[in-house]
Amino acid sequence: MKLIKRITKGILILFLVLFASLFIYANWSEPSLGERVYMENPTQIVVMRFPEGFTGKDSAAIDHYFMTQKGVYSNIVSLNSQTLCVTIDPRVTNRSAILDAAKAYNTSIVERAPLNSRAECPVNLHAFRKITYALNVRK
């Protein structure tokens, strides 16, 4: 019985030390303006390509079409690079809904493939950043 109490006490102290360390790390510095804006209002970007024949008039029509879509914050149309970037609220809509809306507008608008094949970090740091932001009292 005494051994179980000592093990329980040790585990409790370990969790307390880990939580205190995480709390100190989270409050080590004040969150940047970008972190505050993103954590309060997260966004994602969907990048698409459209055919070469699009003109300035088509650009205005695309802009108007996507601004009427639910969950879209903004969009940028670049005729030079034939690229359409749509900024969305992931809490309201998702990437596939925006791609479906693009297909409904014009079947030649497709998602742009990544420009490079660089290796990405396999660890999802998004949850860790949310936890440290939630624990930060300096925000």
C-alpha cells in the first residue's frame, strides 16, 4: 500500500512539473499579432489555376462569385500567373467545398499542385500551438 502511494505521489508530482513547465513555456513571450489573429480567427488558403484565356472581366466575375460563397474571407486573382487564391474560414467551409464551387463556376479551374516537393514536418504542431496559446495569460 505504501508503494502504491509513493508511485501515485511521484506520478502526480511529475504531471505537476510537466504542466508548470508547459505553462512557463507558453508564457515565456507574448504572442505575436499574427498568432493572436490566427488563433482567434483561423484561416486556410485554397490555391487554384484557371485557363489562359481569362480576362480582367472574367477576373471581376470570379471575384464576385467567390465572395458570395459561404465562409470565404477574400480571394486574389492573378492573371499573370493564372492563379486564384481563396482564403476561407475552416469552421464554416472546407477545401473540397471551395473546389466544388470552382468546378460549378468553370470546369477548367483546378487546384494548383504544390510548387515544390519539399519534405513537410510529420509532427502536427497545430494542437501544441493551440494549447500554448490557451495557456498564455499575456494575450
